[in-house]
Amino acid sequence: MILPIYTYGQPVLRKEAQDIPLDYPGLAELIGDMFETLDNSDGIGLAAPQIGKAIRIAVIDIDVLKNDFPEYKGFRKAFINPHIIEFDDTNMETMEEGCLSLPGLHENVTRPKRIRVKYFDQSLQEHDEWVDGYLARVMQHEFDHLDGKMFIDHISPLRKQLIKSKLKAMLQGKYKCNYRTKAPVK
């Protein structure tokens, strides 16, 4: 089922998401719905708060980037109770990011190129691994949502001031996108 994506201003996007029990009711169906919603929105990642649930689940599908990143061919994965354990901030990289919860907004964000993460996969197998490159960036972006953060929290105060009117318009439901959304109540 395709779910509406919550946009900037929805309180759930600023809540810290909670770990879930591995026997969480309807987990497989929820993950399936998240992937279907992600596919419908042409995104590459989606966290549960973006569909209104303050729980620690994220899905990432970067197979669409296989022409630029052949190493991600076929990469489509769910992350249950993910946590970033360590940041290797000796090597940082700045790249443009966008977000399904901030339609039409793109800004440069500087992040570590390498992180250590712990999570359970869809088969409920536990992982503790170092991840680098573009996948590390996508994980940081999605896992930020689970901590009540958004990519705009990583931009300079000057850039925030420059996009203030766009954010205000989003709060009023004034934005365009080609997927179902749930804007904040006016």
C-alpha cells in the first residue's frame, strides 16, 4: 500500500524514534508498504517517521544509481533498529541532498564518508559493520530521521536564512511533488 509521506512541519519528523521488538506486529507488511511508497515517490530512502511512525525502521533502494555506482546494483534493503555507532570524521565530503519530506529543496551537506552501523536486516539477522561512500551518506540521511533530524539541520545558518521562505511555504502546504503527502495541519 502506498502511504502518504509526511512533510516538513509534521511533529513526528522531529521525534526520536524508538527501537521495536523483532516480533513487531505486521513488520513484513510495513516494510513492504515502505518500499512501495519509496518506489512510487522515486526516492532512494525512506524512514518510518516520514510515514508517520516514530519507530526505528528505514528502507534504502540505491539500485537506481547503478550506472553511477555499479557497486550498488541490486541494493534494496530494510534496516530495523539501526544506529550509527561511530563516525570516521577524518574524511568528510560535501554533496547535494534532497528529501521526500522537503519537496523541491536541495542543499549541500557535509558528512563523514565512513560510518560504523548496527542494525537488523529484514531476515532479522544482526549486523555491525563499517560502511563507506555513497551508501554511508544515504544511511546518515535516513538514520537522521530516526533521531528527529533532517538534512537542513546540517546546513549553515546563512543557508537556513536563505531557504526560510521555502520552509514557510511548506508549512502552509505550498509545494509541488508527484507523490502523496501529508502536510502539517494549518
